[in-house]
Amino acid sequence: MQKLRQLIRLHSQEKGTRVIASALSMSRTTVKKYLSRLKESGMPFEEVLSLRDKDLNELLQEHSCPLKKIKT
């Protein structure tokens, strides 16, 4: 969950997918998929950041197609 929270913070700072991927040691495709999932949820990123890990995981599970879980 920590990487996901970092991804959201970097995206809210208007960092591009290439910068985010490099900073978090992820592929650009993975970054795009997580951002897409979060956008599909309809929640503002600031609100997503305030969620507990359990709630954040549930949010991603509800609004996503099957992908591997985020590793922390």
C-alpha cells in the first residue's frame, strides 16, 4: 500500500508515468493501470490517501479487473 500511496502523491504533483515508474521501480504500464483503477473509483486522490490500507485495497478490488495485488 505504501507504493500505491507514493504513486498517488507523485501523480498529484503532476509527475509523469515515466518519472513515477522510475521512482517506484515499477513498469509504466503498471503505473497506468493503478491510476486507471483509481480514476474509475471516482474518488478524489486526496480522499483515497486518507483511506485505511484495508479500505484502499477493497476500493481497488471493487473497481478493477483482475490484476496482481500491489506489493508494499
